[in-house]
Amino acid sequence: MALQRTRHFLSFPFPFRITTTTTTFSLLPCNRRPLCVFSLHAQFSSTKNPKDDEHKRLSFTIDYLVDSCGLSPDYAIVAARKLLLDSPERPNTVLSLLRDHGFSTAQISSLVKKRPVLLLANAQSVLLPKLRFFLSIGVSKSLLARTLASDPTILTRSLANQLIPSYNFLKSVLDSDTKIVAALRRTTWVFLEDHTKNLVPNINYMSEMGVPDKCIQLLLTHFPEAVMQKNHDFRAITTQAKAMGFNPQKSTFVLAIHALSGKCNKSIWDKCFEVYQRWGWSADDIMCAFNKHPHCMMLSERKINTTMEFLVKEMNLAPRSIAKCPVVLFFSLDKRIIPRCSVIKVLASKGMVKQDWSLTSLLVPVEKVFLEKLVIKYEEELPELMDVYRGYTNL
């Protein structure tokens, strides 16, 4: 009677499996062990586990993001889910390109954190042409680095199909690269959004209302987000601004559009209204100030309070008088308001100027005019007046 046995080596220290042949034994003397004959047929099949390979790539990616890109381990783990690196070769070329263009370590970290897949981009054929394009229209390296670190989405878009067409449209409206760069400084979305969707209809609507080109350029250059809102919202806001008495042919009209735009601006408006009322302004005072300088309804509570407190408590001005010249609320307290008020207090104490000076004549003129009228004019009688202005002495 024959006996069939098969032996399998289930574990083996090499990354392949050894297959055995089945051997038939005859009955052998009981004092002899049966022999198992096996042959290696070179049937080595890989036992490499795909999950093990993926784990190694994930581990390498996380280490690379931490060591080379400056991400924290937690952010690296999140970013690594969006890409798996096989080697450092390609990402190294991307990092080298960014460093060559003035990106700091922190800016590189921010960019990679937000768009980790950019590490897989071809640095020379994909990224470099986009960087060169923005530099060619006047974007400085420092601004480019800050902009892309804040929102690297722009590097994921096609140069030929998105960025250049957007530039050509902006150039047709703004006339100069300087204005385009200013708009980009405010938001990268002027290059990312389909301009036919909202920008063109909104610009056309302003033209129909009689808004001059220079005012349209002002709004698009400095507050592009206001022009990029949905057309039906934009129409409603422009109608509101006109109903509030703003003249479409003046720059205050487009500034009012900006101040009235967006949910965030609405909450700021409400807060400003409340703060001004606490300082004794009536609703009419507030609307008077708004009509003179719409952005007075976009100031922070702290800025309003610190400026009002100095002018009211230190300079004895009536709060409502400031509503007639709201532009002063935008001036720097330390660099403009206090130095000039220090000069006028000294001159008034010496009887050299009237006590009932106006905000308009004191704070609005440019520095050169102010110095000529109120400092240099009295330098023979009060040679220390310039020191007062510079803050060196109070006399």
C-alpha cells in the first residue's frame, strides 16, 4: 500500500515561495524515516504586499513633508493623504525653484500645507513659466511669494487657458499692469474666476449707470471682491447706494458700493453705527459722515475709540464736529494726529494762532504744507517747535 504525503514550507526567510512536489513512498522498514524529496523549479513568486509598499511610501512622504517642507507631523499626515512620494527628486526641484524665487521657509510650508500636490508638478515646464509670467507683469518676488503662500491655487491653473486670458481682460479694463498687480494684491481670484460670469455684467451695469471709467478702475483695482459678487447682489447694492444720495459720477459712489457689499461688511457697518452713537452722533450725523467718506463705516471699534478719545478729551473737540470731517478718523494717531495737535497746542498757548482751529486746516493738509504753515513759519520765535512736532519735547 502506498502512502502519499505533501510537505509545505509555510514560512521562509526569503521573499519567495518554495513549491514542493508530491512524493510517493513504498512501505519502508519501521526503523527508517521516509524521505521527502522536493525540488526547486525556480517558481519564485513575489510575496511583496502592496499595503506594505504603500505604508513605506506614506512614511517617506510624512518624513519628507516634516523635514524638507517644515510641516508639523499632524499637518504632514493630513497632506500625505493627498499625495504619496516615491522619491525626493521631483519635490526637491519644486522646493529649489521656490527658494530661488524668494520664498521663505515659512512661505514654502504654507504653500505645501495648502496645496501639497504641487510637489508633484514639473518645476521647469509647469511652475516656472507661471512664476515668470507674474514677474513679467510687475509682481515683485516678495509680493509673489506672499501671494502664493496665502493662496497657491493660482499655480494649479493653466497659464494659457486661464491666467493669460484673465490678464488680457483685466488689462482691457484697468489699462496698466500696476493696477492689475494692485488688484492681485487684494485677491488672487481676479485671475481665477471666469470674468464673464460676474465681472463683465457688473462692470457693464456701472457703465450703464454713468459711472466713469476711472471710478470703475478704482473699485476694481482696490476692492475687486466688490465687483466680483453675484450680479443680482451687485445691482441691488448699487441701487441702494444711489438711493442713499451718492452720485454715480463721483468716486464716493463706488466706495459706498464697497462699504455696503458682503455680509462681513454689513456686520462691520452695524458695529460702527453703534460705536458712533455711543460718542453722541445722531443717525443724521452718521449718514453725513458716511456720505463724505463711506469707508468710515468700515473702521474697527478700537480705531474709532482711540481717535475720538484723543480728539474729544485731549483736544476738547465736540464729537459731532468730527462727523463733518470723518477722514481724520483714518489718520495715524501717533504719526499724524498727536504730532500736529502738539504743535497747535503750543502755538495756541503762546497766542500765535486762534483757539478755534479746524480739523480740516490742521490734519488734512499734506506734511509739507502743514510744516510750512505751522512750523517753519514760527521757527524764529519758537525754534524748538520742530522738536515738538518730532516728539522730542513738549515745550
